[in-house]
Amino acid sequence: PEEKEDAIADYSGTWKCTEATSNLSGNSTFSVRLKKDGTSNTAYFMENIYNIGFSNQASLTIDASAITIASQTIGTGNSSYKASGSGTVNSSTKLTMSYKMEDGSGAVDNCSATFEKQ
């Protein structure tokens, strides 16, 4: 008998991000885009994470229940950030994540965000 693979939703598309950070007062809302990384069901790129532009993308994995942002550098030069974090798949249209963004100065911005598919 063949093993049945767990069905994982396709999270590709535009999402509304509502983000709270430790360095800024209040929340900010902006759009991000998730794109599949090749043919994997769980590997994605998130464009515009931390509202740093659609030309900057974070690599992350999303399975049926969890999200992982492995430690990585996003962007280049003076506009680069070291990022890492994790999250939860609430549904195929809602994700929650906590992540850290460091701009190289030694200060770490702790972020929490909710993403709703548009």
C-alpha cells in the first residue's frame, strides 16, 4: 500500500501583515508576498518581510502546523538584516509569527505579526 502524504495548503499569494515591534510604537500594516521555493511543498520565500521592500526576501518553511525562519541575512549592504523566527499555521488564510530582526548595530528588534491572505 502507498503511504498517503499529508495535504499541505499552498500559501502562495499576497498577505496583509499586521506587525508589532519592540523598536517602534504601535503596529504597522503592509503587504507581503509568499512564493514557493521550487517544487517543495514546504519551502517558501517571503518578500517584504519587516516592510523592507519586495526585492528583499526571507526563506522559510511552512508545514501543516508550523513555520520556521532559519537564521539568515536578508538584503545587502547597509540595508541588510539578520533574521530568525518561528510561527504557527492558524488556517490556510491566517499565519502568526514571532521573529527577530538585527540591522548589524547590535540592536535586536523583536517582532510579532499576524498574516491574513488577501
